[in-house]
Amino acid sequence: MRRLVDDWIAGDPDPAARADLRALSDTELADRFSAPLTFGTAGLRGPLRAGPNGMNVAVVTRATAGIAAWLQAKCLGGSVVVVGRDGRHGSALFATTAAEVLAGAGFSVVLLPGPTPTPVLAYAVRALGAQLGVQITASHNPATDNGYKVYLDGGAQLISPSDREIEAAIAAVGPAVGVPRSPVESADATSLRADYLARVAALARGEDRDLRIALTPLHGVGGATAVEALQAARFSEIHTVGIQFAPDPNFPTVTFPNPEEPGATDALLQLAASVDADLAIALDPDADRCAVGIPTADGWRMLTGDETGAILGDHLLRAQPAGADPLVATTVVSSQLLGRIAAARGARFAQTLTGFKWLVRAGEGLVYAYEEAIGHCVAPDLVRDKDGISAAVVLADVAAGLKARGRTLQDVLDDLAVECGVHATMQVSHRVEHLDRITEAMTRLRENLPTDLAGEPVSGEDLLLRRGQARTDAVVLSGEHVRVVVRPSGTEPKLKCYFEAFEPVTSHADLPRARAAAQETLRACARFSPQLG
């Protein structure tokens, strides 16, 4: 390993990174050089640190050079490429590095100015007819991480086999210090951003605008763009969480900058209650995900991603013109409710692997896709990825229309439960220090699949046994009223368990009983947990 370390240090263009590696012990070096970062659910992600197993200038340089070589091998050299970034530590430097490497390889580079929401980058790839988009972001990961997200022609994320081909091209790149670079000036993206805002605002097709909104971008880069989009859609009463509005790479008011994490939306819900808001919206730091809070008789609560997905899916299906043949899609770890809604509306439904790189490719006629991790694609012809900003605008439109009729988002959820049954969901995540513990836990689960959950028989399916692109590292346990999916996270060192309980409903009066029964089933299911050892 010593030769590998010495060669990497000699080829690292960053003097601070070279010094960091020289100061490490053999044990620490073994971790840094255990394996290079690989393309997961959303591109490259890893801790900010020197060496091939972290996010740093050398890794970004070699990754970009490999992608450039891959494009050139497909006779796409010299084409337009777009580079953007969020506001995290290192993002500005990494974006400049990627842009200069692409320019050095002969591409026409559009470097978006300043911190940019990921959906704007995805939109830019499509709007400019670019062959590639690179967004430097780690989305909702901790402040110590960063990442490298790749979009291809059409603005959709990278999938297999392209990811494996690119990894092979990266492995063939020589030392980072020898990769050619050319200076790149930031582009004027004023008209591009204005076009995005106008098209997002146009998604609010209702006429009602009496709605008070509370919003937080959780110290990320989506705050100003989200407020402008809502204002362009004629929503004027928007209150923001001041201490979380400006981009801050340290995310000082939250433990994890993820709206799903406990406590992350406390400040938002306090603001919503204090201003008597109708709707609360939390974006994640790169603004590609949107969480929703609503007032209830017992106070404010955040909707699950599945609840929001059911509301948006039902709304968008009802808005389809007569004679349309729409498709809606969600992932294998999400609730089964959207499929039942689609059947009730005469629409097609698809279930894909986890990640929007699969969802936006679900099929022709796609009008909506979501994943339970609060990602929503409400306009696939606009952004072929999850977009928290456009989702926020559509949700505000739905909530305003309901308010004008004396109804709420909770009323919609109640109606859907009566029509399609209660679908109660819950996720439990186990964060680990060493990824091998997750691999071992999945192996033990496969060797000892449960045959009973919550008092009813279940059958197990190992998705690693599927063929082709339907194959993934996950196990599904299914019964008449229960469903559990266990999988490693593709973006964080976590083992995730997704629980769902189904309970039929006879009427609105039967809802309290059905919900209580579903929650009891969930609690019983949650006693199951893969052994992490």
C-alpha cells in the first residue's frame, strides 16, 4: 500500500491534502485508501478529506477527467456541459475544478454563478441541450460531506451501465496533477433562472391565492429561489425562518440538515404556529426535496413523504385531460397507496428501484413520480429529477384551492384513506461507522428470512436475485396487511428499514379505528430489526 499512497500524494495537486496524508498513521491511511468513492444512488458522496476515499480536489479532478474521456469516446467531445454547486464547504473549489478540467478537455462549459439549487442545474441541462451536468452537492448529508452528482443528456441522472463505464474511465486517468485545465468564467444565468421560475410558477393552475406559508431552506441554497417562485405564482404571504434562511455550510441550528430528521423542522413549525400559517414547507439544503407541515387539532405535524406523495399524485391525476393515458411512479421502498390511487383514477402505475434516476425513466406519459424520502417530481417535462421548489409551488396551489372550499390537506388524506384504505408507514434507520456491518447484517437477514411479522405470515423476496436493472441490494417481506423493505442507503452509512401497515376502511366514521389498528401493526412490525452485530 505504501507505493499506492506515495504515488497518490505525488499526484495530488492540493498541497494541503498532501500534507494531511503525510501526517496520517498507517491505520488511517488504510481507511483513506480502502477503496475509491463509487457512484451510488445519487453520484459520488463522501467525507471532505484527502485520499481516494474522500471528496477533494484530486478526486474531483480525476472523476471529471474520466467523464470527459467517456463523453469523447462517444463522439461527444466539444459539446455543451453545465456545472453548478451548492453552498457546502469545498463546493466552490470543486465546481471550479470540474469546470476547468472539462474546458481543458475541449468542452463548452457553462459554469453557473454562485450557489445554485440542484433542480436549476437539472433544468439547465435540458434547457441548454447539454450533454452533461455536474452538480457539486451532498444534498442533506452532514456538513462534513460533499458530493458530485452527474446528469446526462435530457437532464436525467446517470444510471448503469454508464456509471460503471465512467468508473472504468476514471480508473484509467493518471495522476490528478497532470490533468489539463483551462480557466472558465462564470456564466450569466439570469435568463435561464428567470425561465425556470416562470415555468415553475405556471404549475400553479388554480385561481385561489389566500394562503399563508411558513418556509425554511435549512441553511441551504433554495430559500431565495423558492420564495421568488412562490411570489411569481402570486403567493404573497410567505414567512421564512430567519436563522435558517441564508446558506451556511455549517448548518448550525440542526444536527443533520435533513427535514426528515427529528428536530430539523422544529423552528419551522414554531414559526408556522406563531404566524397562524396554513402550510409549512421545508426544503433540504440543495432544494431538491420538499417536506410539508400542516396544522391539526393537536398542533402542527410534518407529513410523511408517502402522505405528500398521495396528495400530489391524486391532484395531478385529477388534473389530466380526458383521453390522456398518464403514468405515475414510485419506488419499491415507498407506500403502495399511489398504486391504488392510480387504479382508482384509471391511470398506469410503475414501481422502480430507489432513486430518481430510475423514477424519471419509468415510462412514457409520466406525469408524477415520488419517493418516500420527500422527493417529488411534479413536472417531468420541466425537471427530470426531484425538485423541491416546483413541488412547493404545486402544494401551495393545492392547499389554497382546498382552503377556498373550507377543506384541508388532512381532509384529502382522510378521503383517500376511506377510498383506498389506511396505509401507515414508518422508516427506521441504523447509522454505522463501518460499512461492513451493513453488509454483514444483510447477509444474516438473507440467511434467516422471517416468516411471520405482526402476527401474520409473510413471504420474502431477495431483490439481489432479480435480473438486469431490477436487481438491487434489498429484501422485501410482504403479508396481507404488512410490508417491510430492508436496504442499505445509497447516500449515507445507514441500514434502512421501511415499514408499511394496511387497514381497510368502511367509512369516515371508521377512520379512527382503522388508523389505530394500522399504527398497532406498525409498532409490532418495528420490533423486527436486522441485527447489526
